[in-house]
Amino acid sequence: MAKITWGKPGIFITKLGPTETHPSSSAVWTDISNSYKVKEGSTQLSTTAGDKTEAKEEGGAVVDTKHGKATYSLSFDIYHYGADFEKPIPDNDGVILDNYAIRIVPEDSTLPGFIFENASVSSSDNFTAADGTTTTYTFDALVPTTGTMMKKFKAMGASAYSAEVAAAAGSSASSAITMSDAVGTVSIDTSETADWLDATISTNSVTPKAKAGTGGNSSTSPRTGKLVLKDGWGSKVVIEVTQSAGGTQ
């Protein structure tokens, strides 16, 4: 487990609606870091200190100082990879009219990243013999609906979970697991979950269970399966569920 947020970050973007200043809990995010080839070391957050205003008395001594708010800019480069390459965000000679939200998840997702809930975007195309054609995207943070322009963000899957259920079909774990970092509705990712597992979900509280009717374990050995959950923003968490032996189907 890392102690600092270095390494390959997860980069996720979503387009905002014409009147939105933050992403909805059901926003569909594009995973730039896995869908595109991001140039190594290019993802960078730049912070510019706010304007400083000084009140001076006669003779030039400073009586008081006031600092304006900082501004934030995030940029990264992607390679134009393959003959069918298409940009993730269309532009008109670098001009992008839509606003976006962008969030950064560290390579070790147990550590917090950050999010711009509202940002303007610009792009520039580049070419060198060493890198070929690349596009630089720059996101400038704007005032969101509430709170600061840059917020700490922790993915729902930033913890490891385990649970135990009895052998009989329909058996539930003895206690619920709270997904405190989940955004929006938590649901089961059935494509990645073991076919004998289910869950009772109430808001962000999840109780793993064996499926009713077909989830019993009649074997003489315990079995383990993965219950994969996802939230409204596509963050995932895996619960390792162990079922006792000796049940019935």
C-alpha cells in the first residue's frame, strides 16, 4: 500500500449539462486512463495563488494583508493511438464550449484524490518526432454549486471488505457494510459477481447474502466468491464472501 499519491492516476471525465455546475449522482464518466493512452508524467495539477492586497500606512509599512482565492488547472496529454483514433472531447480549433467535471483517483485508490466538479476545457494538438501526435487537455476549475473549486475525492472502492454467510441458500452476513464514499445509488455488478451471491442494499448500506433458492453450498468445503458493487459514478468495490460448507440447494 502506497503512502503518497504517485504513480499512474485514474482520470475520469463527464460532460455537464447546459445549466449544471456539478455532476449528477447518475453521471456517466469516461475513464480516460484506461480508454486512451495518456503520456507518462503528463498529468499535472497547477495551483496559482490568489492576488495579494496590502493595506499600507504612510511610510510604506504594511498594516494588513488580504489574499484572494487560488485558482486550479489540471492538464494531461494523450497520444493519437491507432488509425481509428478519435478525441475524447471534440473541439473547434482548440475551443470547447461544454463544461466538464474531472476527477483524479491515485494509482493506490485507498488514498484520496481530488475532483473539479465544474471546469472549462481547452485543447491543443502537438507533434514531435519523439512522441508523434498528441493532444493536451487543460481543465480550469470553476465555481461549483457548493463548496470549493477543488475537493478531495475518494473512490468507493478504496477499502477492502470481507464477509461470511452460512451454507443455506438465502443466508445473510451477520452485519451490513457501509460504503461511506459511495456516490448515488449502489448496485450489484452482475457481470463480475459470483452467480451464487446477492445482497440487500439500503442506500449505501450493503449486506451480502447467498441467493435464495440456488445459493446454498452442499459441498463439504467452504467456498469463496466475489460480490462486486458499483455506485452512481462507476466506482467499484469488491467484497470477498466466504460461505460455510454443508448447506442445501
